[in-house]
Amino acid sequence: MQDDKRTYPPRMDDERASLGGFLQFQRETLAMKCAGLTTEQLRERVFPTSELTLLGLVRHLAEAERSWFRRVLKGEVAPPHWPGPNPGEFAEFDVETAEPDEAFRIWHEECARSRATVEAADSLEITGSYGDDVFSLRYILTHMIEEYARHNGHADLLREAIDGATGA
């Protein structure tokens, strides 16, 4: 795996910078886990009992960024990038013919939108909603750190199974 060029979170800063820094570190970790692989490797299902692929994780996390920051927090109409065959279904893990360039472009665009949303927010106390549930920006940032960290654990196992590469 390539040299570690991730941006480490600040050790002495306010809450917004800390949460944003940890989220960005997790985003860069996912990119690092995918770096240097072929299209076939990014699409590869290495565990017979799982649908997970590195490309599917990139697409899934693009959808998580879109959903939490655009739809929940900002109340935007933002349809899924990879809708499933039925309403409410998603197809981000269906990667047999998926194009990595498209997935990474969309993921980077969604991450940039999310960062801009966080930077423009008056405080971590602003809220958005999904149905009757209300979520603060603080909650969304914390949830997204958890979401990436969990899936980066998956990505670590996938990458090791694909080419033996390990690392943080």
C-alpha cells in the first residue's frame, strides 16, 4: 500500500475541527485502501458469503454522505446515485459493471459538499430530520465517523484478501 499521506485529526482544537478532522481521516483511509487496484480488484467479492467489495463500499459511503448531509441535514431532494429496482432500495453494492472512475468522482463530490455544509453551519447544534426523527450536526458527524470506521475495517480485510496489503 502507498505511503500514508492521510491528514491526521487535530490534537488540540475545537469540537467542530476535531469531528471534521476525524471524519476526513476516515475518508482518506478508505481512499488509501482502494489505491493502486485495478477495476477487477475493486469489484472483487473475495468472501463467498459476502456481497462486500471495495467499490461497493465507495459507492455506499457516497450514498451515506448524500443522505445524511444533503437529505437529512439540509432537507434537499437528492435522489440516490445508484437506485435499486424498487422504491427505497439501493444498488450501490451491485458493482459487476460499475465504473470506478464514476464511483470515486461521485464520492469525492459528495464529500466536498458535506465538508462545505459543515464549514457553513452556524454550530454543531443545527438540526435536520428524517421523518419524525431529528438529528444534530454533531450527531451526524459522529455517526459518519462510526460509519466510515466500521466500513474501513471491512476495507482492510478486503484489501488484505485481494493483494496481501495491510496497514492502518
